[in-house]
Amino acid sequence: MKSKLLKIKKKQSGRDSQGHVSVRHRGGEHKRYIRLVDFQRSKIDIIAKVTAIEYDPNRTANLAYLTYTDGSKSYILATANMKIGDKVIYSVTAPIKEGNKLPLGKIPVGMAINSIEFRPGSRAQLVKSAGNAAYIQSIDGDKVTIKLPSGELRLFSAHCTATIGQIGNTNHSNQKLTKAGDSRHRGIRPSVRGVAQNPHSHPHGGGEGRSSIGMNPKTPWGKPAMGKKTRKRKNKSNRLIVQRRKK
């Protein structure tokens, strides 16, 4: 059954269908499978047992392998305190327990949550990285105020769902790459500084001897870089932001 949740990851090597490099500094990664994670939690009101906590090479968080009482299997993101043998459920009336999924309006204030929906009925889109957690600040009718890991306070519909608990693998940020090969196995190729290139290859390049960037920092395609704000000034969701993220 587990083979149905695995798919071979095709090697793209940062190139498009024409063979041109479309994403720089990518390629040469180790062979791996893609785990099909159920971010929708499609089984409602059916209890599932955690039968394994597994490493996933495609993300920072670990995965929990679930076996449902109806015999079906799926992967979800494992929370920090989730253990083999735990039972979890997605239900409107689910108990307040780590790994359970509920509507935001049913979760107590101050509770750590992850895998939050942007819109009711969609899939988990926010707070999915290792060690991350958001916190419910207040519930006011159909609106729930949540503090995201960035420090931003944002309004969500009380009908959006989230999973209780902090994402596991909390020590991921302390992991150090001890050799160049660690990056190459992850598909990350070496980067060359723009000032070390010729002017044809990069706007920072050229000049006699060592030179500064000059003017404002640019991408290889001449667009502003390093600190340039790219968020739309008239984004529709601006009205849902109570407080901007910390600088």
C-alpha cells in the first residue's frame, strides 16, 4: 500500500523543456521519491492510527504514516509530540489533542496550531515547516486572529481548519552541512558572486581589479535585489492583516 503514496521524482536539473537553465544553481541531486502528503485530510470522522514517523527528503518536517480504520493509508505532517500508536482524527467534534484537525472556531485561544487553510474547504497552506507553529490570539464570531511564525497577526475565517500542535523535527535549524557534497546531494550547485563575473554575464561584473557593486544591487536580469519589496501594494488580502510581520 505504501508504494501508492510514493512517486519517483523526475530530475529537472533547473532546466525548462528547451534544456535552458531556468533556475540557476540547481542540479545533480540524489535520487528520491516524492511522498504524496494528504494536506486536505480527506477522511472525515474516521480515526487513524500513527503506524510510523518517517523522514522525508523533500521537506524539513517529518511525516506521520497513518492507517485508518477503513483500511486506507496516508501521510500527514508529524507534530513535535506525536508518537507511534497515537490516534488522530479530522472532525468538527474532535477532542483538543495534538494531531487532530478541527475548524479554527473550535480550537481554544492560545493553542499552538499548524497546517492552516487560507479558505474554508481548501488544503493546508500555511505553517508547514519544521519547528513552526502559529497561535490563536482571539476568536470573534466568524473571525479568528492568528499570530503566524513571522510575527504577523492575520484574520482567518472560523470555518478554516488547522491541525493542533507544533510541527516536529524542531532541531532541523541546528543541522549543519559539513561538506560541499551535502549541498550537492540536495541538488544545490555552487553559486558565483556577481562581482566576480564578466559584465556580459551579470550587471555587477566587470571593472579593473576588485570593484563594488555600484548603484543598487541587481539580479542577473537587471531587476532590483536585496531588500526590494515585491508584495503587491493593493493586495486583496491586505484587509485581513491586523499587524505586519516583524522587520
